[in-house]
Amino acid sequence: MLPAPHAASPTPEAEAFVRFCYQRRRVGWPELYDEMCAVATRGLFHGMGHDALAEIGVGFSLFETPRLAQLVSRIVAEEQAARRAARAALIEATRTADEEPVAAVNLLAGAA
């Protein structure tokens, strides 16, 4: 089977598929490839199997794996950066919340 022609950039649906698979199993390439194959085989992403995924730019053939690996690497990096940012924001919010009572006590102590 020849690889299906694809656009130069991945479709939003292809990106959504990779994100879906990454959220199911937070691993990188090539481990995520196994998860994507399992999801495609079972039609777990919007009922889409291998053929439907090929139509949106997700191909599993030997010829298409370099492009898929590149997409996976980008998506994994974006997801990890988003998680780091969310974690940093949570830590900052927690630290600010912890400092507010101290500031209030210091303010009250200064007023006395």
C-alpha cells in the first residue's frame, strides 16, 4: 500500500488524536506509537480506525512513521510544557496563599 498524500502540516484532528493518545498513556515515541495503534484498532478516538485516521493525516505505515514521530515529539513537548506551567502556577498560588496570613499578622503587629 502506498502512503496517502498528506498536507505539509498536520491537521487539527491529527493533533487531537495524538493528544488523546498521550493523555491515555503519558509516554514518548516509540511507546506512544503502540498506544496509537491500539486506539486506532479499537476505534477509541471518535470511532476512527486506521483508514479514517489516514484521511486526517495519521498514517502508521513504515513510510509515514517519521512524520508521525515528529508530530508526536512536538505534541509531547507541548503537553509537558503545559503541565510544567500549570504546576508552577499552582505552586505560586499556594505560596501566595501561604504568605497572605503572614502579611496580615505583620500588618496587625505593626498597627499595635
